[in-house]
Amino acid sequence: MTHQITMTDVTFTYPGQSRPQLKHVTLSIKQGAFVAIMGGNGSGKSTLCKCLNGLIPHYYVGDYTGKTTINSHDTTEVSVSALSKHVGYVYQDFENQLVSPRVLDDACFAPLHFGLSDFKARGERALELMAIDHLKDRYIWQLSGGQKHLLALSGILSLNPDIIIVDEPVSQLDPFHAEVIYKQLKALHQQGKTVIVIEHHASFVARYAEEVILMSEGELLTHTSVREALENDAVLSQAGVYPPEVTMMARKMKRHDHPLPLTIDEAERYFRPLLKQTEENQVESMPTVNKNAAVQLKGVSFHYQSLEKTTHQVFDQLDLSLYQGERVALIGNNGAGKSSLMKLLTGQFKPKTGQIKIFNEDINKQSPEQLAEYVTYIHQNPEHMFIDDSVEKDIGYFLKMRHTPNLDQRVATLLERFDLTSLKSRDARLLSGGQMRRTSLAIGEGTSPRLLLLDEPTATLDMVAKQHVKRLMQNQTGEEKTIVMATHDVSLVFDWATRVIVLNNGQIIFDGVPEQLVDDYHVLNKAGIILPEVVELSRRLELPLMKNQQMFIDCLQDEVI
């Protein structure tokens, strides 16, 4: 099998940076491979892939040395346009790829401008593959973040390239659509396509990829099979990558007579012989919380009109109460209404009917600026929160506007807490996705809100940063502080939330503790929820419900013969 992609001693430094983002990278990828590139935020994964479609060095004109070839073409000698016939790339900031007002027009854009006569059929076929063909007449601004991600992938599929690169393919998708994307990528791989994904989720890598490239600080550490990569704890640690949950749990059991499991099916076979008996699963009831209301929605309806004057109903007579001290997770399919509910609570959206009270104040009588004194909203797209030309100034901007005492010390503390001190002089808009996310969280934390609204706070974060964010959110809770998080990260939901609300088409179809959700198959299927590995494994082994790895290990050690 021929090497379709080669990089030889490639080093690249962005303009204005003193250290290279890629350092002497040499690799080769065979035609028809399925490769996952893994590493911490800022490790050089996206930069490496930008070398493969010619953006480096044709668009990013930093200091580039070495050689990259695609299908024997030297990328320095071929235009980005010509390379796009070989390489399709869905970027981490995928919204910048959406260039037409309507969904179908955007899916058709590339083949139309290449002069392909079947451009419309190509666009329609791509939308169908991504299961969003029912949205073809919508305008882009009507889509949720996850739906936009699916559209960006449809746009490159319409050109039928030989090599498909997807940067963070599931970062803003619900579990159902995440599986849709990976199954489609697998189908494309089986048709002979070369598929490259930049991925933090080791569970997807274990089930779908064949090879793994591990990177750290711009250097390629290893390029091996999936099993060899995900079992190599030392190199994974150096790269800032966590293996699948089931692999970590098996490693803690310190059994050396069996290979470590990488998937849930392997884990079931691995752990079952260790059990001597099972116990009945016990479901917790709703925990006791402070019954002082933080948020009250009564009879709230919200809709918007398309440019054709048709009405899209988001909520109809919605009733909901949230209480002080709760940690609430909002989950559901893309387009279920999670982000819309968040924006109603900030005053960005106004209800058509009904009343919204926050801490007993009618928000219809307050401006968004007044609400911001005690409500903070962390955007799904962190770059929307950046105003100034450095991380340090962005974090200090809102504090300065509020005349916060000891401003410099407060900013320094936030920089340190979110591991941003070394980046404080960088323009936040030019950081990696995970670094931008940490900056936006630092901005929000700086306002000391009583109601904190987090829209997909762990999207695009590597696993180390995700654990950092989770610990931070757990430390923020208190008697009077309420945190509401819209997320697709179900592992985070089970390990962090005291209450789960599942939305589907603007309706609440579940409201309870995470434990009650496990056996509600109707809700799980309707909302496209896939249980975390540790939860699914404890259910398969008929153990009491385990919400995190440590609970599973502690229980299993009690059960071991």
C-alpha cells in the first residue's frame, strides 16, 4: 500500500512566536488509513493538519521548513484550491466554513464553484448522509451549533475527496449525532478513503480508528496501532491524553494476565469473571436542596420567524423552577432548545408570552446589562467573549468596567487558576480551541455570578483540561450559587450534576437525578443519549449504579473473590 501522505522534518513557527508550533515532524500515512491525532490543547495537532491541505505555508506564512507531500504533490508547489480536490478539511472553528445563507446552498457551494453539473445532487446526498436533509431549506442562523458542524462536514463530503480531515468531529454534537458522524467516517474509510481525525475522546478512537499519532509541544511522540497507543500509559501521560474509561479502570485492578480492555464489550468480558455476586441497583431520590428559587419560568413561549415569515416554535407554555445551590445539567439532541433557554435567562432572547424571574426579579423589567450583575453566560463559542488584544486584558475588561478593587491581583489569580499565565500576552482569538475555552471561563468566573450559565463548557477541551473544568465547577458550588450547564458530555453530567433536565423539541421529557435516567429507555432513545462507559458497564454487570471510575473500582474490589 502506498504512502499517500508524507511529512519530512517539518518545522513551523507562526508569525510573532518565538517557539515553533511543529518541531521536526516526520511521518507517513498509507492510503485508506483511519488515523486519530491525539494530544493536549496547543500540542500542534491542528497545525500539523493545516500542512496537509496547504494552508501552511500558503495562507499561514510563518517560518516553514521541511517537506509535505499529498499524493506525491509537494504542498509548497500546489495551490490550496488544487489540494482541496485531494483533501477535505472540517476545521475546529467550522462556522467559518459556512458561506451561504441556506443549508442546501452551503452543501452545494464547493461542487457548484468547481463547475460540477451534479452540484445539487451532491449537496443533497451529503446532507442525507449526515441526517440533516430535513433542514435543507433552513437558514444557517437558525441551526444549533451541532447542526452547523454536521453541515460543515456535508460541505466537504459533496466534493468526494480522497483524504478527509475532521478537527474535533464530536465537540459540539449530542451522542446520537456523534455516532452518526463516526459511523459515516467509518463507511467512507471502508470505501477506501483516508480518514484523519483530531480527537480527545479515546472511546471513539478505540472503536473506530486503526492508528494513533500522539503529540506533545509540537513534537510527534509515537505513530502506532490504536491498542499500542492506548495501552502505553507513559506516552499517553506525556501527551496529556487519557485512555478510555474502561482501560483506566482495568489498569487500576493491576491484573497482568489479560490485555487491557479498550471498548465496553471488551470490558464486560474482562471484569465479569472478577465478580462473585451482584446487588440490586438502587436509585437515589432527588437530593434535598435549598428551596429558595433561583429561576422561575411560568407559561413561557418563545418562537422566531424565518425570512419567509414562517414561525418556528421553540418553547410553548414552558414551566420550570431551579433552586439556589443546584448543579443542573441540560441535555438533549442538537436543536432541542438548550441554548435558547440559556439565552432567555440572560435576556438576550425575550419570551413571547409568560414570565421569567431570576432571584425573584422579573427579567422583562431589566436590561441584559442589569442582569449581568448577577447572571453570567459563558458562550458556546468562546471567541464571542473576547474584546481586547490579549488574554490578560480580556479577563480584566469586565472587572475594570465594574471598578473591581485589587484588579491586577484578581486578574493574576484568574490567570493562574485557569493555567493561562504563560499565555497572558497572546491574543485570545489566536489560541487553540481549548485555550480559548479556558479564557472564556476565566472571564466568567471573574464576575462572581450568583447564576452561572455554561453552554457546552467542555467542548474542544482535552481530557486534562476537562477534568480541570469539572473540578473548578465543583469548587464553585455553594448555598446561594446555582450553576446551569448545557452539555453533550454525559460522563460529566453523571459525575457532576445534582439534577438533570432532558429537553426534546422544546419540551421537558425528563427532570430528576442522574440515577433515575439510567433505566428510562424511552427518554434515552428519544433524546439520543448514550450512557457513559462506567455507567453502562455497571448496568451490564448488574452492579449498583457507578457514576465515576473510583466508585466502580471501590465497588469491584469489595466484590472480587
